[in-house]
Amino acid sequence: AAWAADENFTVIEGYSSNYVADLYIITRFVARYVRFVFISTTYNVYAVRTLQVFGGPNYALGETPLAVKSWNHSTYETVDGDPDTFWLAEPMSTAAQVRIDFGDVHFIAGGVKITWKFAAENFVIAVSRDGLEWDEIYAEVGNVANITHIGNCFTARYVEVRMTKPSRLNGDGAYAIYGITIRFDTNLAHCKTVSATHFINSTQFLPFSANDGDPSTIWMPYQGATNASLIWDFEDDLLVSGFWLFWRFPPHVYYMEYQNPDNLTQWIFINAWGPPKPNERLAYEQVWNEGFAARRLRLQIVETARYDEGLLCALRETLVYYPSNENLVLQRPINVSSFYGEHVAEAINDGNERGTYWRAGTGKTSAWLEIAMDDLPYPEGGPPPSHGVGRVTILWRWAPGAFTVEFYYDTVWHTIHEGYGADYLLKTDFSLNKPAMRIRVTMRAASTLDPKLGILQLKVFRVTSKLVPRMVAEDGPWNATSVEPLIDKVDPLSLDSDTETYWMTAHATDFA
């Protein structure tokens, strides 16, 4: 028989880099001719042992099928206990409802859990004893979560999920639920009336307790909080030299940021703190010694730590460091690498900001100066003596090129600032919180053709600390100060089922 033309053949399978000796191709087709085209081989010859093409009757045609999981997606599939099945509303539904009938009135304290396949963005949970009068126990607007848990206590026969807006993340605009779990709580104390004879003093846990100078008082965010924040409000722009935090219960992770005084909508990140190693706790104290200008300072707790009492953190005390007006180098002994004429070294720290100035020798492209602060007694058994420095200000006669500021402490020179040039006022000004006994400034001229190096005044201000006038917590305080942690959020006279919250008496209470 003659071959059919090439254009009458249809490719049904193709293989590349085949190494299987017995190749089975399972493909349905109707044809008269079957052609196998061999394109390339790793050998020098093509060889085929046998070719078989199978055909036969369709024994399934007209028979009754049985499926384990059909495509009907009925409401029963929300309560069948199978996490792979789901109820599906009619596509493009504007609203949908799923009602569960217990068959009798039951007390529910374990809550309602909905596992969504296609979550409703807006929905309501309603309950009823008789199917006629309904109470809405939960409402959600803007939901994007795939799991919804409602921890309310209620007595009802019917529970209804009323969906009014599908999620915009679901392009088909459908509602679908994998499962609805409604649990009876075996703890008969939950959602029952509660009262107590004694309470701990609530004023010990307010925001100002973290900055009142009394380490016996503490600020704590509300119980069970996974994150919280605390703000130091300076009520005016403040040049900050650093800060210190002393914890009663350190959190797991937190960071600090400050509000830009030139743009109050901007918060600038300072640093983050966390445990040094896995399964270790954060240290009880943290110190930050780099300065900045700010209107407010904010502590942002990213994750609270788990203690015997639950998830919590507690801040004993804080200090904000800032520069005082005391100039530690005013008219103190000074040495310079060179000077020119009447522009001697003593002009650098004589207190006269505009009338006199120091100038390096003629033609000098580099220079240095060194000033000693007052001697201090060496404490027996303590750290080396030092002056705490909170701010350094240099008023330049001519803007320098590169320059370096160093502090001498504990027999070592420490570089604490490096820069180039000066601002439009010919000024270098920065805050910090560092120890020092001497200061040294080295500099290079901005130009080697006509080098000029000179300083009108150098001021080094002592650091001090202060209590902040106003402390603000964006979330509620710790609330073991009443029976509130035991009370359900819906029924104000009933016990809740939240194991992260608790009631607590004052310390040394004899009975309660």
C-alpha cells in the first residue's frame, strides 16, 4: 500500500533523549496508519524489536459511575470533618448563608472556627435558639484571613454564617468554606459570673511608671499582647545623647525609633534588640550611646516573651541622656601641632566664639589639637575615671577637608566621629554619650594650593539625664488589676477561656 501524504499525519507523541527500551505510549486516537519517525540515535543503527498498537471496546460506556468526592460541594461538606472537601456558593453570588442546626439548644463556650477556601471579606455570625430571633455575636469587615476564630460563649440551636461581600483576592467572587467547627467547652466555669475581694494596684503599670525614677514600679502592656508600643514625648525638640532601658521582664524582640523634628510624620529607625542565641532571653539592660535630634522616642515591641505567667514584658525604668550646658574643656590645658602669629592655641577654648581664633602654621595642610579635661580620682576597685560627654561642637574658621574626633579613655584613643567639611554655618555639631578624659581633633585642609586650617571655638558638653514629661502607651496597660482578664469580652459578667490572661492580687496579700 502507498504511504499517505505527510500533511495527513498528526503527531501524537514526541520524545527527546529517550533511554527506555520498552516504551509504552497511552494515547487515544482514530487512524488508519501509524508511523514512527526516528530522528537520531546514540548508536550507528536503528533497531526495533516489536511494535504493538492496541484497540478494544469501551466497557465503561453506559455504566453507572460512583464517585467518593463529587463536585456538588453541598453545605454538608462544611461539617463532614474532611479537610479536603468544601462547600461552594454559586459563582458570582452577591451574598450567601450557611446555617448549622444542632437539633437542640446547646451551651457553646469553645468558640466557632471557620476555615475558608475562598474567604468572605464581610460577614456576620448570628445565633438563635428558635430560628426566629437572632443575635449577631461577631461581625467582620475587610477580612483577608483564611481562618476565623470567634471565642464567644453563647446558648443556641442555630448558628448562621452570613456572607455579604466576597474577598477581592478571589477573582471569581465566590464564597467557599472547608469546615466550620463549633465546640462545647467542658470547663463549666467559663462564661460564668466572677468577683474578687482583692486586686493589685493598677497605678504601678501605667506608662509613666517606666520613667518615674522608681524601679519598683513598672509599665506592662495588656495581658496576652504579642506586641505593644511606648512613646517618650519630649513636648519639644530635644538633642538626645542616648538612652538606657532596664527591664523587669524583657521582651523577645523590640526596636527603637525617633520622630524627626523637621518632619513629624517620619519615624527613623535606631536599632533592634533580640536574644543573643536561640532559646536565650534578652538581657535586662540595653544602652544606646549615639545621639540624634527628636520630638519623640518610641519603643516598639515586636514579640513579647513567654514566662510562667504567660506572654508579657515589663519595663522597670528608663533614662534619656542629653547634653548639659557645662563645657568640660573651657580654658583647659591645650596643645596644638602649630599656630600662626597671634592666633594661638588658647583661642580654641577661651569662650570667645567670634573675636579670636586659632590658625595652623602657614602652608600647613594638616594639623591636630589636644585638650585635657579635669583630672579625676581613680576609684578603688571600680572602672577607670572619666567625664561623660554628651555633645561636641566645633566652630570652624575655615571649613576643613577630612577630620577626625577622638576621645582618650582607659589608656586608649577611641575614634568617635569622622567627617568632611562643615555645614553652611561652618559648624560641626553632634551628640553622643561616651566617656573621655581628653579630646583630640586631627584635620586636613580642604585645599593644598592655599591651605587654611582654623577653629573659632571647640566646646565639649557634659552629659546628663532627665525624666521625660509625658509617657504614652498606644495600647492598654496590663489588666490583672481587676477581674477583667477573667471576663468574657461579649458577656461582661462571665469568665473567658483565654489562658493568656489572669487575675492577680497585690503582693503580700494575706487572703483573697
